[in-house]
Amino acid sequence: MSEKIVSSISSPALKSLCADIAAVSRQQKAWTVNDWPQKQLELLADAGVYRWFVSEEQGGFGWTADDIARGYIELGAACLTSTFIVTQRVAALKRIASSQNASLVDRVLPVLLDGTKPSTVGISHLTTSRRHLKQPILSVQRDGADMIANGMAPWVTGGAGADSLLLGGVLEDGEEILFMVPTTAEGIGIEPGFDLVALSASHTGVVKCNGVRVSPEMIVAGPKESVLASGKGGGAGSVQTSALALGLAKSAIDFIERESEKRSDLKSTHDSLQQQFDLIAEETFAVAAGEKAHTGELRADANSLVMRSTQAAMIAAKGAGFVEGHPVGRWCREALFFLVWSCPQSVAEANLCGLVEVGS
Ligand SMILES: Cc1cc2nc3c(=O)[nH]c(=O)nc-3n(C[C@H](O)[C@H](O)[C@H](O)COP(=O)(O)OP(=O)(O)OC[C@H]3O[C@@H](n4cnc5c(N)ncnc54)[C@H](O)[C@@H]3O)c2cc1C
């Protein structure tokens, strides 16, 4: 196996992969919608990162969920934007890998695993987005053996950099399907990415479906009620979203540590944040391993830590950190992302409680 391949969490290649993507990211001057992190994504694919997530029988490395969390923390600290894009590609990959549609799995899984033809997801409207609307935002109607999709997926990360999309649609009777479409399919419109508070380079935007024909070969799961509850792919607020937040917190805490080598007044701040990081990381690994129940609290704790540690890094960086281009300012903006991404109601409530309590 190539020395570049990260086949297990203990592989020395993980350290070198992280060093490489961190070096590319440090050189990246801007993180706008025009700054798609192509090089980092190539390095991640070449290192076999997509194989972490499926079993050896299916062509993967079969990492355990706790090792995946460990890996995500390292990658997230090295480059949050490309690691976030990977999470959305992995969500599609895992749904495909666990699909009952064997011919689709055979056709698509190999190119998802080697990263040559990635897919990404637009499924949050089945869990956390536009749930208050009376009509489904992306509906499907039966048409003989096929289905026709109309509407939009309000959030799709990296659609323009993907070969296919895994979308969720709702039938008239309320049942749901997951389906896959090539990004070039007739009726698919990938809108330009939003100018975001952070992570604009992830190219996140709307995907429109205008009479998109979905043949049975493209159905990944369903029709059934709550289609995301079956199969694998990680639900909203999954343990791996906490791992990503911890990755960003690690960048900030490591920065404070480096500063504290010159300024001893920062040492106790670093030690305290590091201690909290270690506790939440242990909790994350235990939850991922199934040793502890997964509640909204874990993600709320990770969110709280990422907010506090990035702001502490700003205090340590002083005015220099507030100048555009300094990484600490970007980290502070990126921390806000965790308040809105993949946050089920339980996480949102725990976050709000935390904010109210700290202030009272
Ligand atoms: C950068 C980024 C990348 C993302 N990438 C992906 C991705 O790749 N794939 C994916 O599937 N998802 C993705 N998501 C979606 C994400 O996981 C959440 O689903 C999304 O952030 C939820 O926000 P929303 O604005 O859609 O929520 P909504 O609940 O739709 O809220 C939108 C607005 O509706 C109004 N509203 C909300 N609730 C109510 C109510 N009860 N009554 C009346 N009005 C209400 C409010 O004005 C609110 O501002 C991404 C999100 C972000 C921010």
C-alpha cells in the first residue's frame, strides 16, 4: 500500500496528510466562493480518506466510528473547508453503500470511494430545513415506473464540484425517497454558491429540480416514511459534526499554546481550554463507540467550546487577529457555522440555554 494512504488512525501518513493540507490552506489567500479548495480535496482523495467510511468487503478500510471522529478532528484542524466538503460527500457515499439498490451500489460506489466522481447531499429539508412550510420544498410525483422531481434542495455543498447529487424528495402521501442524479441531468440547476459568513469556498447553494426524471435505477432508498431513519449516512447533529467542531477548536487552542510560549499569562487559558477539549473529545469517542448515549448535549458542548476557544484565540491575537487575512478572524467566523449547520432542535435548544445561562 502506498505510503501516502491513510489506512488506519495509527498510520503515520495521517500526520503527513494533515501537514500537507494545512500547508496548502495556509498559502490560500482567500476563502470566497471562487476559492474552491481543489488541491486539498485531491490530497484527501489520494490518501484514501473516503475509504475510512465503508467496510473492507465493500472496498473500504472499515474504520470504527470513534477512529473516524479522531480522524475528523485532525483533518478539521488542518483545513475545515475541505473537511466539511468531505463530510457532505461522505454522507452521500454512506447512503449509497447502505442502499438496497445493488446495481446502483455496484455502479457508483467504486468512483465515490476513490474520489474521482464525488457525490454530495441535499437532504436537510427532510430534517432541519424548511420544516415549517406546508408544502414540501422538493416534491416527487409518480409517472409510471419513474418519478418526477420538482422544487429545490435549499442547501447543497459542493454541487458544482460533484458528478452527482443525492437528493431527498417527498411524495404526495408524505412518503420520502432518496435519489441520485448526475449533476448534468436534464432539469437540474446548480445555483452559484452563497456568499456565506464563513466557508464560502465550500460552494454551498441551492439546487433546483425542474421536472427531473428519476428512474428506479436511481432510487437509493424509499419510498417510505422518514427515509433518513433507515440506512446509514449520519443524521442531523451526528457525532461526527461534533468532531468537526472539535477540529476547529483544536486549531484555536493550539494557536493559544504557541502564543503562551512567549506570553506566560496565556498559559492558564490554554491549559483550561485544552482540558475541556480532552474531556469533550473523550465523550465524543465514547458516544461514537456506542459506550454512551448520544444526546444533543455533546454537540452543544462542542459548539460552546469552539465558540469560546476561537474567541480566546482572538483575545490572544489582539488587534492583529482582527485584520482580514489573519487565521484567527476566520476561525471566529467559522465557529458560527456550527450554530446553524446540522443542528436538530435539541442541539439548538441546548445552545440557547448555554448562551442564556452564561449571561445570567
Ligand atoms: C454552510 C452550510 C452548508 C450546508 N450544507 C448542507 C449540505 O451540503 N446538504 C444538506 O442537506 N444541508 C446542508 N446544510 C443545511 C443545514 O444542515 C441546516 O439544515 C440549515 O442550516 C437549516 O437552516 P434553514 O435556514 O434552512 O432553516 P429553516 O428552518 O428553513 O429556517 C429558515 C427561516 O425560516 C423561518 N422559520 C424557521 N422556523 C420557523 C417556524 N417554526 N415558523 C415560522 N418561520 C420559521 C425563519 O425566518 C428562518 O430564518 C448546510 C447549511 C449551511 C449553513
